[in-house]
Amino acid sequence: MSTARNRPLRLPRRLAALATLLLAAALPLQAGAQAPARPPGPALAYVPNEGSGTISVIDTATDQVVAELPGGAKPRGLAVSPDRRRLYVSDQPHDSLQVIDVDRRRLDTAVALGESPEGVSMSPDGRWVVAAVEGKNEIAVTDTRGDALAFSIKVRGRNPEHAVFSPDGRLLLVSAEDGEAVDIVDFPARRQVAQVAVGARPRGIGFLPDGSRAYVAAENANEVFVIDTVKRAVVARIPAGLRANGIAVHPGGREVYVSNGGAASVSVIDTASNQVVATIPVGQRPWNMALTPDGAKLYVANGRSNSVSVIDTARRLKLRDVAVGKLPWGVAIR
């Protein structure tokens, strides 16, 4: 006969998701073991909120916020370690890269980078975190093995905003916000090897899965520029919406998404034709974005709506808006 004492505990869905997240983060690794490259459970979306100094964590299975983490004074760019135990977040007022310990929900260390760091990305193997440092016109490179600054790479473009690895980790493309150009860096050689002119105020960058082409949003030109990474030249220009800025590329390579900050929308580009094939309304001042690993959903940070719009990519339809902190700057998903 069953009793209340031995009945299984049933938690509400949101609390169950939070419990799963915290339990996974709290389990210590055994000596000599390596963290899993892809943790079990649903992908999580991490949203740096530059106005509230927090990072909202969204469970992509339920589209519920399951945690709020500290993010520094003004978090912007963000990268997630492969085991989801550490977040690397640029903190503009402190000129640093904040390393957040997810297990303990606190700042673990801060890496001094230089004046006004912004966009952050992680190498495909998880070894390096790069940050575009606007005030120094360089890319600061942190070694995740010791969470310390390893070296910096000077770029010719003024006011770099984003630095993004190619899928094989050999190239870095850097958008020069005030230079109307994209700098191409040979990462193993640790030096710039080319510069490609694009439209005014380039921002977001995304690569096709094979690395053959990169898509760059130029905010003041309201266009997306397509760069052939072998020829190191622009091969197409695609009209987008007002103040095009963020870029996300479908893992299948068939579509590219561009957020239009002045139009409160996301444009969908068909990569076979390099034409806009759909426009999806989202929140106010959509900025940086990320896709789930399967490409089924796109998460768009809406800076002036304090929300993240969730888009069904197959139906090209906004499913919902998720309330987050103040002035969300972007999204990283792992």
C-alpha cells in the first residue's frame, strides 16, 4: 500500500528545470575526468543584460528563465565553456573579461583586457576566448586552461566590435565599427593577413558551416555583405532592414538571419540565392542572436523591450517573447 511518504516528489515544470540545471552544475568531476563536451539535457540560452548587470538563463525546451546569474557592471559579449560550468563575459566599465563560476553563481576571476571590450567568442575546441577591445584596436586572447590573458593581436580597423572564429578555428573575422571594413586574422600565426571593405558600421558576423563564406551586417548601410573567405573579397551585397546588425547562421547552412535594430524585425536570407525570403516581427531594437544546436529555434535579444523573442525557424514565426533583464545585448546557446 502506497503512503504519502514514499510517493515521488512532483515539482512544477519551471522548478524542475531549475533543479536539473543546478544539480548538473554542482556535481564535481572525479579526479582525472574531463568535462563532457555537450552536457546532458536541453540547450540553455544565456542572455547578458547590460542594463541590469545580470545574465538570464533560458531553458530552450520550455522557454522559461531558470536562473539569473551575476554578469558584472555592464555585460555584453558572452561565451560559454563546453561543460557549461564557466561563462566568459565582457564587462565594459571594468575593461575586463569576467569569468563566472556557474556552480557557485559568482565571479571567479577577472581578466584585464583594455578599454571597452565588447564582442566575445570561443574557439571551436574551447581553448581560447577572444574579445574585441575597442579602445586599443586589438583582439585580446584568453587561454581557458588558466583563465589568463595569453596574447593580443593588433588589427587595422578602428573600434573593433565583434571577433568571430571560422568553423575550423583558423581565421578570425573582426568587424571594424568605425572603419567600414572587416579585418581577417590568421589565428595560428597571430596576425592580420587581409582587410575587406564593406558598408558603414559593420557589426555582426556569421560563417557558413564549411567556412567558405561569411555574412556581415553593416548597420548604417542597411545591408549584409557576403565575403568569400578564400578570395578574401565581397561576392554579394544583400539589402536588409533598417539598422541591420546581428547575424546568425542556420547549422544546415541554408539560411542566414539578420536582426534589424531600427525595424524591430529579423530578415531571413536564403543562402542559395542570397535573397531575403521572409521578414519576422520581433521586439524593439533587436540585437545579437543565437540558434539552438538543431537550428529549430532562433533567440533574439530585444534591447529596448527587455525581452528575447523566440522564433520557429521552420515556420518563420515568432512563438513568444521571454522577459529577461534590462537592455539585453545578445544570446549565447550551449
